[in-house]
Amino acid sequence: MDRKQSGSIGRPRGFDADEALERAMLVFWRHGYEGASTANLTNAMGISTTSMYAAFGNKEKLFRKALERYTEGPSGYVTQALEEPTALAVAAALLAGTVRTTTCPANPHGCLGVQGALTVSDSGQEVRDLLVDWRNDGYAHLRERFQRAVDEGDLPADTDPGLLARYVTTFGYGIAVQAASGVGRDELQEMADAALRNWPPF
């Protein structure tokens, strides 16, 4: 048997894994980790439970993959914002991106990384820890960017980059929670603008 023939023995997966992961991400985003049942996930993904486990592993592994997709996709504005030329522009881009993403009509409102596992049972502790690490990672990157702004003279020398990064990220997470509660995009953007009116704020 030649190589071409032997390579075709395995049964094809029969579904678009990328599209299935996108749908799983939306389910987790809308319902949170524990609120997203296996039935919810497989129905949205259009596959059987067996296929889900074969392609993505268990529910926790699927969530990790969905979070990666969220980070690179809907939350990709974070990486772009860090490349802005000034600290103020970085903060403005971050908050504007948060407002835009958490209120997008085509997606669930709020932030997967904030609300995905705020309250979980013991079985979901690893996912909660994962999201704590995810948020801490975002904070650390912002702190490093603000430290560079201090070093370059873009921010006053006595600025605490850690405190400033915590201020911006905490405000951004608050925007996400408000968006999930139904507060509109225009009002949230006004709040973001007000938060940056006096820069740096302390």
C-alpha cells in the first residue's frame, strides 16, 4: 500500500474544528464555565460528545482553547493597544477596545476573562485560577509598558507604573461588568473618557 493510500485510511473528522471552537467560545462567553453544559457546547458546536472529547479533550481543555481564541480574537485589541506611542494612548485604546468588545451586538456582552469563572465549585477551581492568571498576565504587560513610559519620560518620574496599570485594568474590568449588566456603549465610553481626563490620575 502506498503512502497516499495509507494516509486516507483514518476517518475524516467530519466537522470544521475552527468553527466548532468559535461556537464553543461564544457559549462559554455567554454562560461562563460552569453554566456551559456539555449539551450546550455540543449542540452549539454541531458535534457529538464523543467528537468533542476526541478533538478538544475534556471540558476544561476546551475552555483553555476557547480562552486562547478569545485572547487572540475578540481580546486582540489589548496587544495592539500596548503598541501605542504614549501611555495615555495605550490606556485610551485599552478602554475603548474594552467598551467596543464587551458591547458588540454580534457577541455576548461582558468579558469572558472576567466573568467566565468568578464563582465556581471546587471542580472548577483550576479554571478560576486560569482566569486569575490571565488577568494578572494582562496587568503585568501593562505595568511593563507604563514602566517604559516612565523610563522614556512619557510619564512623570514619580509615577508608580504598577498602581497606574492596576487603575486602568480595574476600570476596564468594571466596564466589562457594566456591559454585561446592560449599560450601553455610549455611556461606557463616556465613563472611559472621564477616567482619563486627568492623566496620569495620581
